[in-house]
Amino acid sequence: MRVVSPQEEFQWLLLVGLGVLLSLLPEFFLWRTCLLLVVLVGVPHGALDGYLLAIEAKKSWKKFSLSIAQYIFLVVCSLFIWRVFPHLFWAAFFAAAAYHFGMSDEHPEVLRAISTQALYRTLWILSRGFLLVFAPIACHPQKIAGYISQAATPQFATQVTHVAPFFCIYAAVIFLWTTFQSWRRASLQTYRWILVKHLVALAVFLLLFAVADPLVSFTLYFCCHHSLNHTFRVLGKVQWTKKKGTIGVWAFTLTVLAILFFQWVRKYVVDVQLPIGWVSASFVTIAALTFPHLIVVRDLHQQLKQRFRTR
């Protein structure tokens, strides 16, 4: 049995190759290309939350309006905390992003199959997520510090870049340990190959973070892996619910809201005339949208789990 398919091997190598090539672009084109990818792929994957909320509302406009209002309220509160307590905002975002990236790139039943023990599964998710979040910072501390300092303070940016290598080392040790323990306890040989596949995939992502510009590597991971996986899961749910007609409406609505939030943030980021200001504004917007998105994704996983069990 192969650990990964030839298609997956090609996709992973293509991802690293694209990272290297895009990093050669002049900075003027670099950040514009990455911003375009985020707008075309990254933002729509989160905008599908509106469609999921419409499904959960079950044709109740009152319930749907309340859900959207709560969603927007969380974003506004996040942006407010960013303006008043930027250090708290970024600390919460790093923790939320680590959990989100570690957990949401796979179907919940796959994670459940990896280990029957919740402790190993939780440690595996968090350690994987911390590596994905802090590896770009550890590999390119100066550039990341420049982005963070625009949206927080230079002192906080320096502190983050100093602790990032330690987080990566501890996370790598925990990930390898939990992978080994889950390998030993796996009930099926197939589950063991799933663990190896994830180990290889994570190694490729870390290679991408090391050889490519941090903005490029994050954009490729966020758009071409994380966002597409989530979108495919939602589109799979479209066939299940048979409500394809509403997906474009709600996706378009929250995409417009995301752009409006970005324009609001852009006014409060210093040196916005420079490319680094636009990049920082994009990161703040994505971070603020992550918190309500994380809640919706959690509900999606629960529904997918129930769907899997009823087959």
C-alpha cells in the first residue's frame, strides 16, 4: 500500500515549486498576487459560513438573521479588541489558528480513527497546528516581525519571533510522539498509513515555509490546501442538503462584508501606503474573521460526523 498517491506527491511538489518561483517576484507584484489569491480563494471559503448558517436556520429568517448578527458581532468585537488590546488579540488568534489549522484540514472521522484516546488526538491536533502557525515565523523572523509590528507593537513582534522557534521545537517533539503512540495503538493498518501520510504532508509544508517567502508560503497553504479542503467539504454538503441555489447568495454576502472589514482595518493600520501596511491589514482582517469561522466550522464537523454515522 502506498503512503500517498502519485497525484498527491505531484501536488505537494508543485506547491513547493510554486512557492520558490513566486518568491522570486518583485515585492510590488508579490503582495498583490498573494492578496488576489486570498480574495479569490481564501475569503470565499470563509464566506461559505453564511450558507451553512442558512442551512442550520431551516428557512427561519429570524434564526438566520440572529446567526448572521452574532457572526458579525464577533468580528466587530475582535476588531475592537485588536484596537484596544492588540497583544491579547494576536495571542488569541495564534491559539485559535493553531487549533483551527490542526483540526480542520481533515474530516473529523479521520481524526477520530487516528486514535481512540482523546488526549493523543488533542495533542496531535494542537502540535500540528502550532507547527503550521509558528514555522513561517521561525524561518523568516524579520519579515514577520515587520508585518506584526504594523498591527501591534515592535516589542510584541520581537517577542513573537523569539518564542516561535521554541514553540516549533516543542510542537515537533509532541507531534512525533503522539504520531508514534497513535501508530502503536491503531486498530487498522490503514490508520497507520494515514498517520504516515500526515507526517509526510507536514514535512512538505515545513519545507515550503523554509524555502519560500513567508507571505507566499502562507498564501499557498491557506488558499491551495486549507481553503480548498474546506470548500470541497461544504460543496459535498450541498449535494446532501439539495439547496444549491442559496450558496452563491450567502457566499457573496459575506465576501462583501469581509472586504468592508478590510477597508475599515486599512484605515487604522499605519503606513498603509506601503505594501507592508496592506499585508498587515489583510492579516488583521483574516484574524478577526477566524473567530466566528472557527465556531461555524466546529458545527460543520459535528454535522459531518452525524452524516458519516448514518450511512
